[in-house]
Amino acid sequence: MSTRINLLPWREVRRKQISRQVVRASFASWILMGLVVGYAWWFMDGKINAQEARNAFLTAEIAKLDQQIADITDLKKRRAALIARMEVIQRLQEDRTQIVHLFDDLVRKLPEGVYLTNLNKQQKRITLRGVAQSNARVSALMRNLDASVWFADPDLNIINVKNEQGKRTSHFTLLVNQDAKNAKQQPSPDG
């Protein structure tokens, strides 16, 4: 007698077990993948939020620095304006006594018979217009100005001889330079 073993139910049971294991493994892998994707999303979202916070901080700091740069630029402009004013004041301080010396020396160098009708000063160039009794007196004025410590390089620009009220007069225009180097060497009247 032979025993017969029926293996079909065992195979069927084994097949169901394997099928359940595959389903469980698939379900577990789906859950695991969901957790991994969820964790990756949460991690990246945290990184993005942290980077956005850093970007916002940097933007705020850049705005502060831009304001400070604008303030510094404004201060530089004010400083330049103040320096320019100080230079003008310094030049005026240096020149304030020179004009007195120029007029004083001009009066002393003016020969008799020469009258000035106009004096114009631009920078270091002085234009003198006047009337003289003769050309020789204009020449004497030029020699006197050339010998002066306050004037240099007299240049006769125009001379016209006219008869006015029966007298012959010479109308002249004379250009002369202010001699700044000699003026600085002169002792001040204060001592």
C-alpha cells in the first residue's frame, strides 16, 4: 500500500504565505518610501526656510550698509565743501592785506601829472586806465611799477593822444601783474 501525500494544499498555503509576505514587504517599502520622502521634504523645507532667513538677514544688513555708504558719501561731500570754504577763507586772509599794500604802493609809484580813471583786477592781472599829461609820464609810471615789489611786468596796451580844452593829454591802458612772491617776502605791518 502506498501512501499518498497530497502536496497541493501545502503549496497553496506556501503560495499564500509568499503572496502575503510580498504584499507586506511592498506595503512596508511604500511606508518606508513615504517616510523617506516625507523626511526629505521636511529636511529640504527646513533648509529652504533657513536659507530664506539668511537671505532676509543679509538683505537687511545690505540695506543698513547702503544707508551707511550714503551717509559716508554725504559726509565726504560736506567735508569737501568745508575744505573748499576753508581754502577760500585762507586765500582771503592772505589777500586781505595785499590789496591795501597794492593801493598804497600804486599811489606812491604814480608820478605827478598821471591820473587813474579806472582800475580792474582779475586774479593776479590788474588793468589800469588813466590820463597823463604826456607819454613820458606814462613811461615813468611803467618804470616805477616795474621797480615795485608789489607789481611786475607792466605792459602798455593802448595809448591815445587827444587834445582836450586846448591841452594835449595821453589816454592809456596799462596791464600789470601782481607780484605775489615779492608780496609774501614783505614784512607785515604788525611787526
